[in-house]
Amino acid sequence: AALKVGDKAPDFTLPDTDGKPVTLSKLLEKGPVILAFYPKAFTPGCTKQNANFRDRYADVTAKGAQVIGISTDSVETQRKFKAEMKLPYPLLSDEGGKVAKQYAGTMALVGVANRANFVIGQDGTVKEIVAGGDAVDPTAAIAACPLRKGS
């Protein structure tokens, strides 16, 4: 079943562009997290979605939040995409789409993640979901970020 606002976000660990494991529950210790799921690196919509988060990154950090980009691309592809896009936030590789299936769902025939931004509060609950074409624009996700505890 698809996640809804108010649901507990499933914890996961995925490799980043250096192959290092990144765990959601550890990220949440630092503040709210925006999980930006996108179908495929280097495609127009995904490039735009990540460029928009990059260009609005100061707005995210001002809230004490973090952005994590996730797609079913390989670690190597994610590394190239991050470098080419000059992204200031981590990209995680969800090869096989296990995490994407739990969150955004995957496109049936191709197995890539559906485009969606999930705002996860520090308490581990889903605060906002922006799906489909709307997820290219990070404004709603950033607006929905609760301030970090103690800030």
C-alpha cells in the first residue's frame, strides 16, 4: 500500500555515490529529511528536479532539513550525475527499487522509481507527499518541512 501523510516512514539503508551506506533513521537525528525520488539520472525531468533542489538548497538548510536524492540508477551512474549537476546533497542508489516500492512505487514495466518528494519529520512520520510532475518543483516540499527540533 502506498504511504500516506501521517504514516511512519519505513527505515532503509542505501549506498551513496561513494558506496557508503546511508540510513534514514540516522539522517533524521539531524533534522527533517526530504526524500526526492526520481526515475532516471540524466533524463530531462530528473535533471530539472535535481537542479531545482540544488538551486533552492539554502532554503532547505535554513529549515535544518536535508535533501536526499534516490533513484534506481547504479552507484556509478549516481556518482556521475551528482558530479555533473554539482549537487550539494547525497544521491542514493536503490538498484532493484526495494525502497522506491515502499515509498513512491515503481513504474511497472521499467522498474524505475515514480517521481515523488516525501517530507519526513524528525519523528519519522511522513509530513507531505508531492508526486508526479509537481515533484519537479521543490517549493511545496520545502514549505512542508517542519523546523528542526530546537531551532
